Amino acid sequence: MFYILKKEENYLGLLAFTIGSEFALGYSLFKLPFWSIVSVILLVASLLLSVNHARRTDRFYRVIYNLKTSWLSREVLFSSLSILFYILSIVKPVFYYPALVFLTAGVISSIIIYMLKSRPSWYKADTPVSFVGSIFTMSLPICILFNPRSNNYYSISDNIAIEIISNHMRSKVRTSLNIVSILISLISIIIPEIIIIVEIMNIVSETEHRKEFYEKVIYYGLPKV
Amino acid sequence: MERKLGFIFDHNKCIICNACVDACNKAYGNLNWRSLIVMPYGESKTALSIACNHCDNPTCMQVCPANAIEKNEMGIVRIRDDKCIGCGFCTWACPYEALKFNNEGIMTKCNFCYARLAEGKGIPYCVEACPTGALAFGWIEKGEAEVDYLPPSEITKPRIVIKQPEIKESLKSKCFTY
């Protein structure tokens, strides 16, 4: 069997959208300050960046034309609906619930998009673990920052530890950042203010890991001569 | 099993002349829809001529968000260029590197020379150009592509029949990039 190591071209929009939507989901899930406005900004900005991935942006409206079988169509629809409900929730907080449901559906769709058998580096447990993990690793430190008495210190450590295991310590940068992040999050039980360092480290770790996800794609392909 | 159109390739007849690739490129504008992969074989060499396999389970079609890929009653998987948004998601799903962008940012691939077939003007250019009959096409019941140098066929169920060299010896590509 032959594998090709290839780099995904023009992936920054996709990276921005996956990280942005996961951050927005975690941020609003825990109802952190200005959750509706922050979620709208994160989602609109990252969705606009991801549109650039299509070479024919003049036809981008067609992206939702295959809801029957395409998870990309579903992802864009669910995420767009969540933006609508987050905007409505600024006026009527009750729209928080449909916004959260649709954004969750959008993130699940993102995960399934990448679970492709033709790309063994994506078709493994680390894909859902890192996508779901980043929802929590990027939002829980902010939770603690605003509520130091919460018991979220251990949740952060657990999440990051699971990410290290699912990554099989393949990425040294990811593993190092995550180990240091666990240590600092445990120290922050005594000095809560330093949790901001964990937040920064987790954003860097998730972004670096996602960059590697797009830049080192193992793909079944034709034999090369 | 229903018969659909598919390519048939016989390693034993291929003389590695590249006529199939040249004919396809000449007809469709150097998009390299077809590849001729030369592999060492014992002390000699052999080659595989491959393009889109018009799979029974076309994952490219399933993942396309714009509904720009369709499979017709003959089994031909085609891209509707007026519907493609150029997202490239189909290239992620196809393990055979069959899809290629054109200069207008639209995805293209082998269409089995559908226009020629449908109008009775001829057979696919690549098949017509093959001087030895190594590359043929026909109504085939199911693909037979369980060879160790191609991706696992259960991913897309490619409708291609590959006749392996008669002397059983493992085919090995000279190199691969991973």
C-alpha cells in the first residue's frame, strides 16, 4: 500500500473556522462574559475566512446544495443558523438554546468532514478528540479566571491529558505545551491568576496541532515513480 | 450485480508508450486526468494506466457540497462544471488522485468521453489510442482492483478491472513519498 505525505494548500481559512467555531461553542456553553457577541464575532469572522477556501466564491451559495449526503453542506448550514440564533440571543436570551444546539451540530459536522478513509492521518480517534478537546481547553481557563472557586482545574488537566494520549505524543510541540499547561493549571489552584497563561498555551497548542493536521496529511494515492 | 461502464487494464499487454495519457491530454487540454505509472517488475518493468475509476461508491460525489458531481445510468461519474464551487473537498475523498483543477478554479476529471459515447462518435480517446489493447473498456459487473499498489478498494469500490502480470511476482513501486 502506498501513502503520500502532502500539505493541504490554502488551509488557513479552514483552520480559522474549526478553531473559531470550537472556541465559540466552549465560550457560549459556559456563558462567559458577552458570550453572544463574542460568539457572533468569532463565527462570522472565521466563516468569512473559510469562504476563501473555495476557488469560485461567486458560486459559494451552492455550498448548502447537498444536505442529503455532504457534511460540508450540513456544517455550513448548521453554523450559519447558529450565527442567526446567537444574534437573536442578544435581544432574546432564550435563543441561546437553539444557537448552542446548531453550533454543536456544526462542530460535529466538522469532525465527520475530516473522518475520511482516504486520509489515514485524519481517520483516527485523535481527530474527534482534538476537535472536542479544544472546545474545553480554550474555554475552561477563562471560566476559572472569572470563577476561581470552580472545580474546573481538574477538568482542564483531564482534557489536556486525553489530548496527549490520543496524539500518541507524536507532536513534540503539542505534548510539551500540554504537559506544561497541566502543571500550570494545577499550580493555579493556589495562584488563580496564572490560569491566563494556561489559556494562552492552550490556544497556541490547539492552533499548532491543527496546523500540523493540515500540513502533514497522510493520503492514500497512486504509486510515485 | 448490474453491469456498468468501467476500464479494463492488462499489465501483460502494456508497452509503456504513454499513448493513453497523450490522447487524453490532447483531447481535454493537458489536465492529466490519466496517469501512466511505471513500476519495477522483476528485472523488467510494467505500468498501470489509471484515471477516474467511476467508482460504485463515489465518495467524491457524496462529499461534494454543491451537488456538482453526478453518476449516470451508465455508471459514469461526471462533474457539472457550471455547479462546481472549487472547494476541492472531492480531492480529499478520492484516494486515486483523479480530480484536477482547471485554470478557472473548477474541478475536472475523466468523464469517460461521455459526449463521444452518447453521440456514437467513438470510444474513449485513451482506449482508442492504446496500440496493444492493454487499456480497454466495457460493461463490467464489478471492479477487480485488489492489488497491493493501489488504495484499499473497499473505500470507493472502483469499477476497474486490473489484469495482473501472468508470472506471479509482487509489483513494487520504485519509491513512495512517505
